[in-house]
Amino acid sequence: QVQLVESGGGLVQPGGSLRLSCAASGSISRINVMAWYRQAPGKQRELVASFTSSTIYADSVKGRFTISRDNAKNTVYLQMNSLKPEDTAVYYCNVLVVTSTNIVGGYWGQGTQVTVSS
């Protein structure tokens, strides 16, 4: 079993910054993909950024958001700068792992609310 714990969301003014964290724990042998998604009210969940051997960003966040990971801590981060009201959403961490029993599985975090408003 794999658990994900997210932190770092909150309320911030336009132009501000937040840093999200997602720590994975459990029977993990290897983490192949770590990613962040978001879902705004009335909209579909969308990929924000992912980290495998390289990084991928949604066009809407390029140049403002940075994804990084600490392999020793099984943790992925999302540094969000120059935040805009349209970045308001629930942000979800997603990982693709190989467990200690060689099972490949995808897991979601519980979600953390990010609200950008003056």
C-alpha cells in the first residue's frame, strides 16, 4: 500500500507564491512518475506538471511553476510563482510506483486547495 500526503496549499494574492509538497510512503520499490494535477470548479482535472526523466508543463503554467523531486524522501514539490486567479483549484499529487512486490500502480493524494484572490 502507498500513501501520499500533500501540504502547502492556501490563500494567496495574485502575483504571490506557494510551494506544494507531496510525500509518498509505504511499500515503494521505485517511483517512475511524479506529477501534479489540478481541478477547478466545473472543470475537468488537468495535468499541471510531471517529472519522469524530464519535466513536462502545461502551457498555462510554463515559466511560472517548477516541479522538482527529492528521491531520497520520495517527495515531489511544485513551486508556484506569479500566481493568477485562474490558478485557483484543488491540486492533486499523482505517482506511478513499483511496489516492493513488483506491482505497478498509480496513486492520488487527497488534494490541497489553492485559492488566488485579492
